[in-house]
Amino acid sequence: MKRHIYEETTQWNDSNGANHVYVFNEKPSGRSVTALAYVPVGSTKVHKFRTPLKLDLKGRTFKELA
């Protein structure tokens, strides 16, 4: 199964937003996507989710890295 690696490029209106790198099982499209893992901003360590996390894509943007 091919994994899709995307960096979030969302412009947040407050200082609480952070753009991480996510590993998805499919390309982000439509209303939601399932994330398998992520790399927090400023880190190089991959954090795998115990249970895949469903992300709401409303208002969020991503660019493909690999």
C-alpha cells in the first residue's frame, strides 16, 4: 500500500495552529482523510497513531512531499 506524505500549509488565524507533516493512506481530498502518522513541526521523529486519526479538511491546505 502506497503512503502519501504531505506537509500542511494552512494559514492559521491564531497562534495555536501548527503545520505538521502527515502520512496518509490516500491523497487528501473531499471532506476528510485518515492520517496514519505525523512529524510535529520542528521535529524529525515520526509519531504513529495507535488508531488512525480522521482529519477534517475544511479550511486546511496541504502540499505533497513524496
